[in-house]
Amino acid sequence: MTATEIAPTARVDRSDRARARRRRGSIREFLTGHLFILPAILGLGLLVVYPLVTSAYHAFTDWNGLTPATWTGWKNFRYLLGHDPTFWPSVRATALFVVMSVPASLVAGLALAVLVNRALRGVRIFRTIFYLPVVLPSVAVVALWKYVYDPQYGLANQLLKTLHLPTSMWVGSTRMAMPAVVIVGLWGIGSTMMIFLAGLQAVPKELYEAAQVDGAGPIRSFFRITLPMITPILLLQVVLQMNMAFQTFNQIAILTKGGPGTTTDVLMYKVYFDGFYNYLNTPQLGYATAEVWVLFLIVMAVTVVTLRFSSIWVYAGEDDR
């Protein structure tokens, strides 16, 4: 065999060996990458996907959590929507809480953000003070509020007496129970304030300077410049606050237990009561799971509608139009 015949063969062999090395390297990188993300995949599968699939199954079963589940089809949903005497009052209580708490938290959070968005001495201390309640345990905070609302010795009525104003039963009153729960929710608006503060600090200063040259005052600048520029942040806050309001539980479980009557019997507390705390019957985990899925569909529908009509009032930059 001549040298001219051997050379191409050697080049082919080297090319095959190079491709084999690259292939082995690609396989090694693939396995190494998946090994690093394996904990996240396992966590997602075990803590999200598996519970989601099993809950979808148990929503169509009669299951008490102790004995094997029995398939019942749409029975849970038919009873929930058509025969459960506490379902629609729970929907009304949940809707009332959302309508009251979401605007209140948005307005209070934005007001605090505007207040601390100033170059004043010690402003960072006030930011820390307003944010501090967020890091406190929510159960402990709500338990303290239970004593604040005590009709006889609570701080709320003592303050009203000092101001010569009529006192209230607070969480024991059908008229004041829901407002009292909403007030407790406002205790943790520090996170809302911080998100709004980030949005306020991102507004270009040139816009305020131009408005000042044109003679616009602080109030007009706020409604004509600040508010339109932070509408994307406002949309984010609306969605987050609505999702949290639909799932509120701690305040209800500690302060009112759904009472008085069904005034504060929101859906999440109803799910808990039917699934775990119903001392009159055995636990109805299958029925409670069906309630969770109905709540999920309600939250998803409200979120989709909010996002669908957000283009009407959310300002998009010139590049996004």
C-alpha cells in the first residue's frame, strides 16, 4: 500500500476518534448537568406534581385519609355547588374579604412607599420599622391582635374610650368582624411597600423636572407621572394581593373561626374545617380536595380576567407599543 493510500485512511481514523471523543464529552456533560438539577427535579416531582395529580384524583372520591378512597365521580362537586348550605356564604365572605383587603393593602402600601421615598435623614430607619412586621411569625402576630380586639380589656376599645368614641365587639360583631380581620392583614404591608418603593425609585427624575418646569405640583405630578409609570408594578401587586387574599387562613382560624355565624367563613377555612376539623363527622378529605380545586379555578379565572384587561390601564413603554 502506498503512502498516498495510507494518509486518507489515517485522517478518517483520526476524525472518527475525534467524533467519538466529542460524543463522549457531550454525554458526560448531559449526565453531569442532569445530576446537578436532579434534586430540583425530585423536589418538583414529589412536592408539586405528585400532590397535584393525587389531589385531582381524590377530588372525585369519598376519602377520609385513613381508608382507601372510593371513586364517586362528580358527586363532591354536585353537592358542593348545589346542596352545600355553607358553600355560597363562604364564597360571599371570601369575595368580601378580597374586595376590602386588596384595595386597602394597595393604597396603604403605596402611601407608605411614597412617604419613605424621600431623601430625609433617618428614612432608612423608618423603612426598617415599616418592614419589620413582615419578618415576624404571622401566627404570633394574629394571636396578639386577638388580645387587642378583646371587648373588655383590649387596646382597641381602650383607645376608643380615651377618644370618647363608641366601642365595638370587633371580631364578635357581624358588622365589624370582617373589617377587623382586614385591619390585621394590613399589619404586614411592609413587603407591599418595598415593592412599590422599588417602582417609585425607577421612575426617571427627568420627568419630574420637566413637570416642575411646566408648573405641575406634587399632586398633579403623582397622578400624571408617578402613578402611570408604576402601573406594571401595580398590576403585579394586584395579582399577588388577590391570590393571597383568596387563600387567607391564619387570621380567620385564630380570630373568628369563621364566625360570628358565617360572616368570616372564607373558603380556605371551610376547606380546613371540612377536611380536618369537622368534629361532627369523620374527616372529608376527598370533599375538601374538591373545594380546593373550585377555589383554584376561581383564583385562576380572576387572575386571567385581571391580566386580560390590564392593557387598558397598565402603561407600556414606547418600545412595547
